[in-house]
Amino acid sequence: MRLLLRGGRVVDPASGTDARLDVLVEDGRIAAVGALPAAGGGTELDVAGLVVCPGFIDMHVHLREPGQAWKETIAAGTRAAARGGFTAVACMPNTSPVNDCRAVTDGIRAEAERSGVVAVHPIACVTRGQLGRELVELERLVEAGVRAFSDDGKPVASALALRDALVRARRLDVAIVDHCEDPDLVAGGAVHDGPVAERRGLRGRPGIAEDLLVQRDILLAEETGGHVHVAHLSTGRSAGFVREAKRRGAAVTCEVTPHHLILTDAAVDGHGADAKVNPPLRPEADRRRLLEELAAGTIDAIATDHAPHHADEKALGLDQAPPGIVGLETAVPLCLDRLVHGGVIGLGRLVELFTTGPAGILRLERGRLRPGAAADLTLLDLERRTVVDPSQFASLGRNTPFAGWVLRGAAVMTIVAGRIVHDSLRSPRA
């Protein structure tokens, strides 16, 4: 099978490419990038006016299987990923049962092979049952295809357990992905600890709860040489800690979500539980600092923290509803509209945050356009205008605070291993 993408703007941060070129795909792999002759019997697509990128990777996704299919399934979640422009996702381990053993990892991979339309890379727990004490069998899980370890919505509670995990993870060349919030300081909290929480009579989740554990994790990474990755960074002070740790040479990386870059805690006044996330949305000063660190290069990846919930669960209100919003189908247009068109970062930097950034953290052979690599491609239309309509999501989740937003820029084609899994090129522009 041959596919020639003709005349697109190829943006590949790994090679420093940003030029109008052709991309030839043969048998599921990149055959050539350059000024190329006709495909000779294959399919040729004129993609002039579009941006051709390495396939986007979302390194923080909740696919909910096994055990929570009323929220999401691997089939639905990967269809949502394809529609959003992602060719690969890493799925978090807070399933039921949690992914703390090889049997669960094998089951996830088997279901992804059967029903998934994009690549799925499992992330396993650091500790058994996500209880923060006894380590899982890291070595066996890496053999099973696990790309990183995380207790996901919980931090690794024991500093001793985290230290031991970092020592073993260093030998295995994998990262420990930590949710950095001190459990005692955030217990019972629903939103950021500030005027919004006070006005609504809710217990808050203070930013210092994140800052304390980010500092702890950095110190342990420096002591052990292990790689700590800070999940969904949300405070400006923590971003500063990461920047300084990197300057010292520590093996520390971090991600941010589109919602922490775009919204503040004031969003809960208009959107209620659909704006309840974990960690919570922060004040404007934190949001601005995150944007500054994004532009400065401190932040390594943008990840959605895609967290679908049933409508009945979100209807419980701010105090009782589970935290989380869906993000796979809104992340790319939100980032193009608010970050690129908004002048915060350039297009090349955005592509880096969705490709080489997450690929490097997860040690994936993805995120670059070079001959012989898997033909995973994301095509962008920088001028496509879309309206966020949750009723049209491929995801089973509808919980988003962005409903009705009109956004400029979108992923219009997604190609996985040479196969087109999403194509909206023929859809009229709004």
C-alpha cells in the first residue's frame, strides 16, 4: 500500500523540518520525505494548505477498561483519540481492578489490539493496589510492555517506596509519573482553596499541596538518578521548581493540560462539576506562570488527562461529583486556537509538546518523520473552525466545560501505521 501526501507543510521538530514537502508512505512506514515523484499506483492526496506532523501522542488518558465501561471503553476512547488527532495514547492504571500486575496489562493490550484504532501504551501502578507502600513487579511489567509507572490520581504516599521505585526504574530506563498532591492537605477538597471555594462553601485544595510533593519528588530524583515525571502540573511555583531542577541536571520532566493553561478556578461558577478536575483549576496568576514556562521550554508535554464520567456522576454537583473532564477531542483545537493563534507559542513548539516530548518521556519510537519509522501522521488545518459539541463526541464522556466554544484550527486527518483512521477533509468549514 502506497500513500503520497503531496505539498503539505511538514513540521517535524525532531529533524528541525518546517517546509513544504511530500511524504510517501509504503506498507505502513515512512518511505521518503522530500520533493517526490508520483506514487506510481498508490493513492495521492493533495494536502496543500495543511500541516503534516508526526503522529500526536497523549501520554495521560483514562480509557476506563477493565471494569468501568459505563464511563469509557478502549474502543470508544481510541476512536476519540483518532478524531482528536492522536495516533497513540498512554492509558492510566486506575481501572477496576487497577493495573498493578501483568494479567491486567496483558488484558488491556489484548483489548486494544482487538478494538483500538490507535496505539495504546499501558502505564502500570507503582504500588500494589495504588496503596502507596508495596512496589509492583516493575521488571515483569516492563517485559509486558508497560511504558511508565504511576499511582495516577494518588501520589506515591511513602517516600521510601518512591525512592526504591526510582532506583529500580532507573535500571529499567522508565519514568515514575507522580500525581503530586499531599493527601492530608487536599482531603475532602473539591476546588482550589481560595475565594471561589469560600464563596461556595466548599473545602479547598491548596496549591502548596502540590508544591510540597513536587519538591519531595525532585529531591528523590536527584538522590537516586531516577526519572520523575510530574503529572498535570498546575501551580506556578511548582513549575519554577521543575525549571530549577532541570537547570541542576535532575532527571525531572512535567506535563500540563489544556484546561490548566486556559481556564481558572472561576470556571466552576459557570460550569459546575464539568469544571471540577484533579488537581483543581488554579487562579489566574498560576495560569499565566504556566504559559510563561510553556513558552520558555520548562514543560515537556501537553497531555489531556482525558477523564470521562457518566452524566449521572457529574450531576452529583461540585462537592460529590468525581473530578475530571474529557479532552481527547478538544485538546488540539484548543491549543491551536489559544496557544498558537493566541501568540503564546509557535506551531513548531506545539508539535514538539505533542510528539517528541511525550515520546521521549515514555521511551517510545514515535514522534518523528524519518524513513523506516511507523507511518503515524497528524494533519492539521490551521484555519478550520469548529464548534465544540459534546453530543458529537466519539468518547462516551460528555463532561467538558468547553461546550459551545468556537475554535480556530483542528486535526483533520489521522494516520496510524499508514492507515487513515480519521478523515474530515471533506467536511465543510464552519
